[in-house]
Amino acid sequence: MRSDSGHIKWLIEEAVIYKEFLKRWLEPSNLERLRPKLEFQTGVLAGFALIASFLLGVTHCSTLEAIQERLDEDLQKSLAEVVPSTLHDNDLLQDTVTVPSGEDSLGANETTVYIARKAGQITAVCFKLAAPDGYSGAISMVMGINRDGEVLGVRVINHAETPGLGDKIEAAKSVWILDFNGRSLLNLTDAQWAVKKDGGVFDQFAGATITPRAVVKATHRGLQFFNRHRSELVGS
């Protein structure tokens, strides 16, 4: 795959070739000869298509960096909500490890784990995951876990749940999501990782049990994923 600078250079080279081609093709003597032919009309359409493709390519390349910067800013903000700044002095986006997660039901075959370090020592990790069984579809989340396996925070970053009911999983709409803070596989049994309606310890929403149930199950899977890969993530 070409780098961004390489792609732009390639586009410029292509533009020069097209320019020379059009220069020859648009010569009056050539147009006079071609105008009666069907191929002329086809060539005109092809020329406009090439120009449009070129302009789209240039636009894409010129906005690619800005789009990536915005995505990085949004991700940085989400990570900051689940890993306090007091726990790290490194750039989380630059300190990562990719872990196979196809069997962990996190929503991806590989998961990028962001490592938090303080004075060189690993203090916490955070990663994105998904609850595929939300009421209105998948619920995208991010969670932070300290090196002892306790949840530092969970945040929902994208969902399509019903406004006024399922959207209480958002920190901006309710404090419900904060109940995960401090929870771990050691201070709750597997059975307790459920909403109260299912015999667990987490509240459900009136008229919207499916949504919190999905988030609780996904958070539990996130902790199990951390526990299975603990040695490669935090070293102990």
C-alpha cells in the first residue's frame, strides 16, 4: 500500500500523463477527424470520468490527515475517561499491543490494547470492545482496567438504543455506567455479573432490560479477556 506522500506523487504523475494525452487529443485537426465517430462521444465521457476520478483522489488525500487527526482526538478523549491521567505519563495512542481476540467475543478478531505507564511501569490497560446483543444493534464501548484487574471505567462510544430508555448507558444521561468502577473477577462471581433481574448485582432500566444486560455481559467478557492475556499485557 502506498504511503500518503507516495500516493500524492503518483497522482501528480498520472495528472501529467493525462494532461499530455488531452493536449494531443484536443488538437483541432484531431477533433475534426474524430467528431463524426462514435468513439469520439465515448472518449469525451471517458475523459470526464478520468478528471472526476483525479479530483476525488486529490480531495481524499488532502483530507486524509485531518480526518485521522480528528479520529485520534476522539479516541484520546474516550481513553482519558477510562484511564485517569494520574495513572500514566505516556501517550496511550503510541503505546499499544495487538492481541488476538477472535475467541473472546469482543467484536473483532484482533484487539488493540493501549498501555498506560507511569515512570516506565505499567499501571493499566484500556481497549475497545462491543456488545453485539443490544436492543437496537451492537453497542461500542471502551474500558480501562488497572494492573490488578479492577475496572477503572467503562464508557459507551456508539450505540443505537432507544432514546429515553436504553440511552441511559451513556455517562451523560445517567450514572449507571459508573457502577462498574472498582469491579473485578475477584470481588464478583460470574453469576453476579448480570442485571438484578437475572440474579446479578447491576440495575436494569425500567422497560429496557436488554440494553444494560448486553453492556454488563460485554464488560464481564472484557475482564475475562484481560485475565486470559494478563501476562502479556501487564507482565504478571
